[in-house]
Amino acid sequence: MYRVIEKKFLIFSACCIFIFLGTGIALASERLSVKSSVANLRNGAGTQYKVLWQVEKYHPFLVINKKEDWYEVKDFEGDSAWIHNTLLGKTDTVISMKSKCNVRSTPDESNDKNIILRVERGVPFKVLGRKGDWINIEHADGEIGWIFKTLVW
């Protein structure tokens, strides 16, 4: 009798731990991006809180917490803030992590003639596709090109 109760308790405990950890992992790994042209990042979950900084369209974030209609997010630099959920979407995006990243017309770094622009650190892009170690990207202004995957987050 005690073994049956003990076994059921262990199974129940294991299920609870799995659900708790699974939810945390899913939440921590949810990646969303800004879908409006500009979005305010705040120091709390509400419009009454101070705006810490603003970001542009396609800026990617990891969701680390949710409070009603507000998401606490972390950016590529490890900074966290709050943003209203209506400003975020599931569009696949990346952001440049280094200064003077080359964006090319083709996924080929052997030819410097295919460099169409250089971007600074912190420029977000929508992902259009992938080819090996290259990512086909589009900036919010419509500029399209290819960037090497180690240059973005």
C-alpha cells in the first residue's frame, strides 16, 4: 500500500517538476521581435513606468518574464526591460553584433565587390532565408542582402 502511494507521489512530483521546468525553458527561449516602426522599452510593466530606450522594427528579444499584457525581454547585449505584447511578433530576425559588418549582394565573402553596405553594431534585420553560414536579410528601409551568421545574434 505504501509503495503504491510512494510510487504515485514520485510520478506526480516528477510530472510537476517537468511541467515547471518545461514552462521555464519554453518561456526563456521564446524569441520575438518588434513589429512596429519604433517601440518603447520601460523599467516596469506599464505605461506609467519610465522609458529606458527605444528600438526600431525587427529588433529581436528573448522573453524572460510575462506580466499580464507586458513582456520583460532581454536584448543581444544582455539588457532587460518591459515592452507591451502588441508591439512584438514572431518574425524571424537578427541584429548585428559587431561594428562595420559587411552586407553583401550574394552569400560569398571571397569577392569584396559584392559588399553593398556596412552596418554598425545594433542594426536589426528581418530574416528572409538561410544558405549554409549565410543569412539573407532585409532592413526595415527595404535594403536586402546577405550577412555571415557569426556577425549577428
